[in-house]
Amino acid sequence: MTAANQETILELRDVKKYFPIRSGFFQRKVGDVKAVDGVSFSLKKGETLGIVGESGCGKSTAGRTMIRLYKPTEGQIFFKGQDISNLSEENLRKNVRKNIQMVFQDPFASLNPRKTLRSIIKEPFNTHHMYTMRERNEKVEELLARVGLHPSFASRYPHEFSGGQRQRIGIARALTLNPELIIADEPVSALDVSIQAQVINLMEELQEEFNLTYLFISHDLSVVRHISDRVGVMYLGKMMELTDKHELYDNPLHPYTQALLSSVPVTRKKDLSNANASS
Ligand SMILES: Nc1ncnc2c1ncn2[C@@H]1O[C@H](COP(=O)(O)OP(=O)(O)O)[C@@H](O)[C@H]1O
Ligand SMILES: [Mg+2]
């Protein structure tokens, strides 16, 4: 999708997130882990920005900071033009959180095992006092159908489903409040390659249908390549390179990007291009 003329939905200006390192009997602060160390970019409505980098480079921390699950140590975060870097928890809940949702790597860990899909998916409606009981149940069935699950599954529990199905449930849950921006943190990393392609295709269809903006985090370049319009490469808390994906893969500027590209195992490249070709 071309997002060139669209409004900017998210902008980061030199965002840093440090975690204190403490040591000794008095737990004195002896230094910082610079998990995110000066990241700037902007994201247009309808766009998919991929963020890649090896484990520990700060991708998840960046994702959590930009939606204010963490407070940035420094820098500014704008959501639809509003500076949210210092908003109070209450303000965030009222004005921002509904509009930004997260999808996680391990949907099972984020789905309450004692609740049926119905109560998991409609929970945000309760929190925000939206719709009548009956409307809520209808919405749940619509959402299940929309992510490729049978509406009758609403009365089942998370453990009854496969990894790919659970990720579909996680996605349905993220869509409940009709958000504009979705931060997906390694959403397919725990899935088999064939299932990865299905979930990515679903995410692409949903993006089209609901005009979603995605920030798609993965340690796997071949996964990010398929879904992204632009790709940012992170290394030690910094964004080393951020460009159009064709540019990045055909002509990587930064030596670290080159190293990352050349370390994608050949079989994986083949697997994924086959999966994509047949989708
Ligand atoms: N809550 C935390 N407290 C202290 N250090 C953290 C915390 N979360 C992440 N880190 C550290 O920040 C760095 C970046 O971690 P993370 O954002 O999880 O990377 P990635 O998602 O790219 O694997 C790592 O060194 C990690 O150990
Ligand atoms: Mg991570």
C-alpha cells in the first residue's frame, strides 16, 4: 500500500530507554543498560514498518516504550500529533491505549487459560463500557470469523488450540477496540514456517480491511521483508539504517545490515519464498 500522502501516526524523536544496573548490598546504581539509545523515525497511517535486529538489541523495549508501557528516559513520542511521552497513566488509558494494541510472540502466555475465547476477546468492551451484552457477543463472533476461526469456538479455552490458532485469537483480541496502530512483537517467531506465512497473510488482509498501521518486530529478516514497506535495522539500541525494503535488501548501506542479511540461512530464504509464492 502506498502511504506517501497519509498522515503521520507515530513519531519518535531521539527516544532513549535506559534500565538502571544496581549492585552491592545497598543496590546502588552503578550504570545503565542502554536498551534504546536515541531512536527517531516516523510512521505513516496504513504503513508497515519492520524492525529487525538480533536478540537483545532493544526491539521489544523500543516497542514497549513507543506505546508508553515504559516511560522514555529521554526523547519524545508523538501519537497522531500529540506528545505522549509524559502523559499520565490515566490520560493514556482515556485517550491513547484504545488506539494502539500489541500482538505478542507467545499468545498463550498472554491469553488467560481459565477464560473462554468469548470472555478473552470481549474483555476490552467491559473495561471501556462499550455495547450491550448481546452486541458484545455478536462482535466476538464477527471477530473470530474475521481471523479465520469458527464462531462456535467462542465457548472454548485457549489450550484447545494450536499455536497458529492461538495467534489468530491474539490478533482478534488486539482488534476488539478497532485500533489504528498495532505493534506486533515477534508475532510469528514461535510458529512453523508454513503457519508463519498464513498468519502474515491474515495480518495483511486485516491491514487492508481496517486500514491498520503496523510496526512489525522480528529478529528474522526474511519474515520482515515480506510484510514491510520500510525496514529499520537495530543494533545495540540504535537504528543503524531505515529505508524502503527493496533498497535495504538490494543495497544495504550499513555493514551491520550486510552482515545480518548474509547470515540468513539459505534454506530459510528458500522456505519463505516458497511459502510466499504459494500464498
Ligand atoms: N525490564 C528490563 N530491565 C533491565 N534490562 C532490560 C529490561 N528489558 C530489557 N532489558 C535489557 O535491554 C536490552 C534490550 O532488550 P530487548 O528490548 O528485550 O531486546 P530484543 O527485543 O531486541 O531482544 C537487553 O540487554 C535486555 O537485557
Ligand atoms: Mg524482543
